[in-house]
Amino acid sequence: MDNKRYIDQKEQFLVRFWGVRGSYPTPGPGTVRHGGNTACVEVQVGKYTLIFDAGSGIIRLGEELMKRAKTQPLTIWLFMTHGHGDHLIGLPFFAPLFNPRAAIHLFGPQLAGQSVKQLVTPLMSPPYFPIDIHHLPSKRTYHTIVDEKLLVWMNGKPILDAVHGCFNGTKNKQDSVVMARMTQSHPLNGALNYRIEYAGHSVVYATDVEWEHGCEAEFVSFIEGADVLIHDAQYTQQDYKVKSGYGHCTVEMAVEAARAAQVRELILFHHEPTYDDNQLDVMERQAQAHFAQTRSAREGMEIDLLATSTE
């Protein structure tokens, strides 16, 4: 990876995939091309580093972030969708947590009456982990999202408020925008979807959703016109017959969402751990037959919204 690209390029909107699997990590010869780590997506937007989910893919990302920062301070914005283990398993091994120069903002939903701080603290507390998160040298700030929220950077300062709050008519002053919307389509407590907007472009991160009876109208509105839709597509139609209600989509459901919202590109995400690379290739081709601009997420894949997409 070209570290200079990340450090020097301030006008950027770059998406990079560090973990693309669902349920549990699956290393081995059958997952070499797509990757076996669980959900973690990095978005470099302007001068900000945004991370979506802390699956096992965040471990390598953390090491990379420390290399990029060298001896400079590091500020990270980590957005979690929900509390299931495959989306949090890498957090205790995220290198910036152990660095005194790192400031980490953690965002996530209120689930089962617990704040985001209450959700992540047990992961790094005895008897489940040998190091107590309260004793780590990094600076951590927790932000619990209980309804639709909008995070904007205005003149370099972050502000979190309701979607229909005080930001109407101020778009020309915003550096970047992250919108969060809760959906109950993932049992039992729901999950957050995120939309990132910058420089006239947009990316939606919508993993762990299920549309058995068609997409929610509110969801279609939320993702409408996105340049890139990263969407859960865990199952084949055959497997879905016995896994309906697990909170995940088929390829067909992801394509339906992409077409309904008229997005530019669809990225199939949260791959079933029992599917090897060849099976994922088949699912990618099936999706392309109905929505040509479709790709299957792969570890290391990059999408540069301000230039051309590369792998």
C-alpha cells in the first residue's frame, strides 16, 4: 500500500476493505481471493479516517494506521453497526487503543438498554481479557446513537445532532457528513446503517439487514442515488430457505435494493463463512446478470470515489 497516498492527499474519498466475511473468520486456501476476516471497512474522507465495524479485519488495519501515523497524533472515528461478535471480535487487538497518541471516537447504537460504552467494555475487561480497557493509554470518547443522527464536520469541528436538526442550509460549510439510521431488520435488537457524503459523492454501509418481504421504504430513501452501496448478501436462495430470519440477505435482495434506489455500484458484502471463493464468484455473476455494476467485496479492494475504482 502507498502510505503517502493516505497521508498527503487531503482531497480524497477512498474506501478500503479489510474484512468482508460474516459470522466468524475463515482463514484457509478456500478464502484466499476474497479473504477470511470479518467485517471492517475503512473510509478515508477528506482528512478524516472513518472505520466501519471492528471485525477481525480491524487488526491489520490498526497496524497499518500506526505505520501511517509514525510519531504523529492519530484521530480515528469508529462506527459500529451492532453488538454481534463478528463485528467486534477484532477490537481488543486494535493497535491504536494501546497508543497514547491516539484519540478514538466510538459510535454505536443503544442495544438492550446499553450504551455503546457498556457494550464494548466487557470485551476488554477481566475475566474475558487480560487487559482492562479503562487502563489503556489512548483517549476514548463514546457516542451512543439512539435514533437517526447526523455527524458533520463544520470548519473542522465535529457535531452530532438529529438528521433534521440545525444543519439545514449549511451544507456548503460541511467538510464531511455521516448519517446513521437504525433498522430493526436484523434480530434481535437491530443494527445501524451508515451513509457517508463528501464532495458530491456518497457511500452507504448497510450490512446485517434482511428484506424477506421487500426493502423498507425508509431504507430505499436512505440509500437512494448512492455512488456505492455496500450491502449484506450472505446467502444463496437455497440456503436462505432454512436461514430466513437470521438477519441477512440473499444476492437477489441486495440487487433489489440497489435497483430500487438507483445506486451506481453494488458491493456484495458479509460473505457466508462456509462459501469458498468459487461460490462467491458464482454469486457475483448471478448479481451482475440483473445489476451490471456489481462486485463481490474482497479484502484489499479499494474504491476511489474521486478518481477510478481499483483493486
